[in-house]
Amino acid sequence: MTANEQMASVGKNIQEKATLIWNVANTLFGAFKPHEYGLVILPMVVIKRFHDCLLPTHQKVLDTYKEVEHLAVKEGFLRTAARYQFYNTSPFTFETLRADPENINDNFRAYLNGFSDNVQDTLSRMNFSAQIDRMEEAGLLYQVIVDFCSDKADMSPEKISAVDMGYIFENLVQRFSESYNEEAGAHFTSRDIIYLMCDLLVTGDQNAFNGDGITKSVYDMTMGTSQMLTCMEERLKQLDADADVTCFGQELNPFTFGIAKADMLIRGGDPDNMQFGDTLDDDKFDGYQFDYCISNPPFGIDWKREAAAVEAEHKKGSVGRFGPGLPSKSDGQMLFLLNGLSKL
């Protein structure tokens, strides 16, 4: 399937699905300002996606947890039972939460506490606990749970593929950014541009698929929701279905980072390859090199805040990322370019 065909096949109903999810924000009206809706909607979409993925194996995980609860190391057993790199040992589901409105606050927190550490880390980056407090105080938490129990909010893999879910995440992040009157491009790159970038990278690699047992690594230094990495993996596997593609990315925005890590967990990749932090002054992939670098770094930014770390890196010379020299402090995009080149 060509990139255009793929975009057409998944793009027709993505706007509609994302709009339906966003309509849950109507419940928040009054207690939250419009530009704050995303603080609730984005984490809840991530949680519901996790929930719906785990639902078929929920009882199996509970049974396994009873068997291994006394063991010092039980992660492997629970992940195997869940069939994912994450799990939830809480007896609650969204349906049982809805069935007990009187105890929704305690029950929902118990449900979240049942998630594996990698999921809880994702939610903590989004500071979701603070938004739960606000919903509790306003008496909105139960209705939000009810809203996400509707058929319209079914996010099971059978209903929404990984590609479709990526579109929905992108759409919601774009709406959230625009509600702050930010430039949409600060967090969002349209899918046709991403596929063009992928094609240019692969077409320009004369040795892309020479030999057997093809193994490729892809890096995005400003990964956002990680859709560039996902598209690059898709494109490489279209060219060689047996190719082993490993994705790595770093992101500063806690919401888009949380979505990227959630996407990696659901797709069965290594969530440790998704790292949080400022690429310019806190490189999480020091010493790594990759086959491809695909990024849309922020343009028109300065690097004054990262100056001390950047200048220290420059002093390392050729063993550092910024050995060729430092641009003016108003030219942060050049530092991203140097970082990308150093990783190839």
C-alpha cells in the first residue's frame, strides 16, 4: 500500500473519532478553562487505550497475580499474562467503576495504582494526579468515567489500529496546542510530510537493504508523539517485512512524551527507548549512533537556557556533539542539526 493509499484508508474517520473523544470535554465546562481541557483529555485517552488493550486478559492477570504475589520478582509473569509490556493488577475496570458512583474517587485511584510502574511513570509525567484532585473537588470524575465508557470511546485494538490511534493522538495534541494559541506545527507534522521524509531517507540510502537479516535503528531527537518513528518503521517494513527496526526518541513535552511511551508500550517495543528530557542539555543517548535520524526540531528558538551545558559539550571537541562550533545563541536549530549529525 502506498503512503497516499494508507493515509486515505485511515484518514477518513480519524477526525470524527477524535472529535467524539474531544466532546467529553463538555463535561469539564466550568470547572476547567477551555485551554485546560487537554490536561484531562490526553491522559484519559492514554488510560482508556491501556484499559481496552488489557481488557481481554484482565482476569488472567488477576489470577496470575494471586499466584505470584508472594514472589520478589513477578513482572515477567504478569507481562506474559497481559500479553503486553504493561499490566494492571486492580480488580476494577471502567464498567465496574461506573457501577459504583459513591466510591468513584477511591476506586479510580485504586485502579490507577494497579498499573505497572512504566504506565504510572507515564501518567506522572502528565501530572494527572493534580487533575484528578480538581475533578473530585468539582464532582466531575464520575461523569468523565461514564463518558469514557461509551461505545464512541472504545479504543480496543480491534476497533482502532495502532496507526489510527496515532492519528487520534496527533489530532488531540494539535487541538490542545491550538487552544493555547500555539503554532500547530510546534507539536504536529502532517502525515504526508512525514511519509515524504521517510521516502527521502530510504531512497537516499543505497545500501538500505543489502544482505540478509536487515537490522535498522531510527532516532528522533524531538519525537513529539513518536509518529515519525512509527511511520519510518512502517516504511522500512513495507520494503522488507522481515526487517528488524528499533526506534529511539527523546521529548521535552511531558504530554507528548507520555503518548509516545504509551504507543511504544502498546506496540510491544522497548519503552526505555523513549526518553524524557531536553535534547540540547540532557542527551539521553550519549554514545549512541543510529542508521537514520528523522526529526522536526523547533525552529526560531534560542539556546540561552541550555548555554552552560552546551558550552561544556562543545569543549569536548570531536568526541562531543558540538565539536564543529557553536552558532549564535539565537540559532537553536543549528544545535539540533549538529546533534542529529553526531548520532549518525
